[in-house]
Amino acid sequence: MGAPQADPIGVVSVGADAMRSPIPESLWRPVCDRPLDREVYGHLGDWLFGQGRWAAAIVAYLRRFDPGGKSLMAYRRFSQTVPQDEADRELGIDFLRAGEAVTAIACGRRAVMLQPNQPKNWVLLGDAWRILGDECEGSELGDLAERDRQVVTAYLEALYRDPSLREAYMGLSFWGRKRDREDALQCGRKWLSPSLLREFAPEATWQERPIAAAIAAGTVTMKPLRPADPTYELAASRSPFGDAPYHTFETTPWPRPSEQAIAVPDARLWCDHYTHALFDRDGYLLRGDLDLGGTELIAASPHLPPADRLPGRSAVLAMAGCSMYCHWILNMLPRLGLLEQAGESIENLDWILVNGDELSFQHHSLEMLGIPKSKIVPVNPHWRHLRLETAIVPSRIERLRPWVVDFLRDRFWPHAQPCAEVRSKRLYISRRQADYRRLIDEDDLIVKLYQRGFQGVCLETFPLTQQIAMMAQAEVIVAPHGAGLTNIAFCRPGTIVLEICSPVYAPHYFWELAACAQVRHYHLIGRDLDEHPDPEAVKKERYVDPAAEGIWIDPDRVVAALDALGIT
């Protein structure tokens, strides 16, 4: 057997002396007649790694952990059943879990060399360099700036190929937390700051145009629909006890931008769960109320999958984030109303682009709106990149207006179907089937609410037609903050809604929806999970993202709130 061959990829050294020191050929030649001890195999792997000989380094590291060769044999057999880069990637993940970041880098380098267009290979490489950097912090192992460059560029390479890859965003966010980088921490929201591109990918370039400039250039035409409401102001949400409102529910003047619909010939569209980017026929990224998320990443990426072509006239309802029930109902579907105001009927459109059509609420709501299945194009995840002969794009609905609720009630109330299982007009909307933001000690609250005539429901277990009927007949609703409160849109004016929020996450948008629906909104703020008497009981309800943390509130406080509202 001959000496191991260097892999055809650039050499990257982390700066350790052991990776640069010369080792006699007799040690790095594959051993046939005598085994070496683990320490020697470790030095051998380090040296091969420093020479850029990734495959040979992997073999040496495997022998280091298992001189008998069983792990090497298992690795070779595994690589015969899956693509070689996948075998290297899975092996690298295992090494990373074992705390062997250098070895994981070797695996990641080889996986990237074998299949550079697999984004997960780049994620492994980014994870390995990031963890190596954390382990070496304060040591003399390599240059910090170089390690940071390796981390960020690996994650960028992953996102160039799959801009919706959650693991890459989270890796950048973790790195940003260690480096106190606010622009990287924003990646936790699945949005890539352009500052990261400018710093770590200076070769990245893109061109952009405001929509007004595109209209002047003739690549976009626009039809205005609704003027801006510069002085729109919501009345503060109320505390049931007459206290001052929690700071996120205080009276706030909110600007409401104007609304319009634009037509873009020969448009290019990228839309996934995190990003929405629209380009005109000259290749310019259109700037306005339509771009959302890390659009610069899309504009600069040289590795996106090719765009699929759609002939004819395509109405773009899909927007980033609108796969979820709340944003599907409140932010995506009402855009059809804007198209109708612009004179665009479903009959005159060839395609309707939406965020999906497989979930029950998705295809049922599209049916209720009278959109033929033959015209529906679900953009995420299979049709994210499209070249449209003509794109008809209404404004993004960010701040709600009363007309949005009017549109939803007009289109969905006629389809309401009463549910025999739910007869009470007092509802408690449970999140017990959700994966996060569940109400802690919920059973105790349900017992007390039952004594007040409330019925607990998990709305997602009912057809949309029955959800609409429940909300339309409800007089009082108690619920932790969650997607079920989207159905406030289907309540009758005057309905009482008591929303329970966590002190670390109390967003405003269901209060905003209630104001547009003429629903009486009250709020209760729960207690900090750190104060819970049983830390182990709430451990499973803690998350890195505060928006996902469980909600803890004393059931007696909810009952007292109902008493204060006269609901006995």
C-alpha cells in the first residue's frame, strides 16, 4: 500500500505546532505490520490535517479512537450504503458531539470537497470551526479572526445554496452571542444582515431599486389602492383590574402605509419561509413594502437552484412567514382583496402563488375563497425560485386595518358549520397540542374555568368551518397568546377576549386585530418562570427563544380577572 494522497482542496491550518511539525514517513505510511498507540495516531491525524490530507486524517483519527479497526470498518461499510459525503458528514457530527472539533473539520472538509452543493456539509464545517473557536478561546491556537472567518464563510456557503436552512442561521446566531455581534444575533430571527455579507464576503455584490425608481425605469407599473393613515391610533388594551396597561399594550400611534398593486413583467421571485425577494427584468432587487428577510443574500447568491418558469399572469399572494396559520389568515389571504380592488379577478389570472396547500386550513380556506386547485402554485418548499412572465403583486399587509377583518368575515362567515361537541359560548383555547408556549399547570385553570361555564378546545383539531362557527357564537374567550387567537377575526363585535401572555413575550398583534374587529381586548401578564417553586417542572418549557417559553399564571388570578369583568 502506498502513502496517502493529499485531497485536492486548499490547505487550512488552525495554527497548532503539532499540525506543522514534520513527521517521518514511517509513521504516516498506513500501518500493516504493527499498530501504533493512540497518542501517535492523534499526532499523525493532526499532521495530516495540517497538510490538507483530509481523508488520511480521518482514517488516522479513527485509528486513534479504535486501534483495533472496528470503527474504521463500520465507517467504510456505512460509506458503501450512502453517498461518501454523507458518510463523512455523519461521522463529523459524531466527532463534534464527542468534543473532537479538529477531527470534525477534517470530515467537513472532505464532505465539502466531495459534494460542495450540499448545504449541510457546509453547516458541519461552520459548526466545527465555531466549536473549535469556543474551545480555543484565550489560547494560542490559531488566529481568532481567521477562525471567525472560517465560521461565517462556511455558514454563508450553506445559505447561498439553501437560504431557508435553519441550522445555518442558528449557528451564526450562536457565534454572534459569543462575539457580542448584534448583526449575527439577528440570524436567530432567520434574517441575514447585509453587514455580514459585506465583511465576510466582500466579493458579494447586488443591485437594487426602489419601486418608485423601477416605475420610472418602466420595469414596473403600479395602481394605487388605499392612501396611508399617518395618524391611526389604537386605544390601549385594558387590564381587567384597572391597572395601567402592560408596556406592549399601551396606546401607540402607528403609521399605516399606502397600499397598491404592481405588475412586473419578466419578474424573478424567491419566496421561502424566511425571505421574500422580487427582481425586475433588469435584475434589480425591488425595494419597498414587498422585500422581507435577508433579501441581500438572495440577490448576491451564485448558488441558488435554477428558477422554474411560469407563463401567463401570476398573482403573488405568498409572502415570507405566511405558511403559519396566523400569518396565512391575517397577512396573506386578504391580499386577494387588494387584487380585487385593483380589478384583478381570479378568472383573469393564470396562477395564484400561495405559501402552501397541503395543510387542512390551507386547502380549505383556498376552497372557501373560490380559488381553483388547478391555478394554485404552492411556493414553499418546492417552488421557491420562479421566473414569472408577468407578476401581479399587491402590497404586503403588515399593520391590520378594519377592511382586513371585513374581508375575512365576508368570505368565511357564510361557510361556518356549527360543531355539536362545542355548545358553550365561553371558550378556553388551549395550546396543549402545541410544541411550545404552553400554559403551565393548565389543568388547574381548566377546572376553575369549567365551573364558570367555559369549555376548553384545541382549535387545530377542528375543521376551519367549525372554528369559524365557534368564534362567531362565542361571548367570552380566554386564551394564552397563540395562533388560536387569529380567529378573533371571526368573532362578533363586542366579544370579550382575555389574552394571557408571558412577561418576556407579550406582542401586540392580537390586540391590534381585536381593535379592528371591534372586540373588547383585555390582557393578563404571567409570572417569571424563575419564580416557579418547582424548577424541574418548568424545565421542559424553557427555550432559547423567549417567544417560545411556557406561560405561567396563577389560575386564581384568571378567575379574579373574570370576576372583575362581571363574568361569573
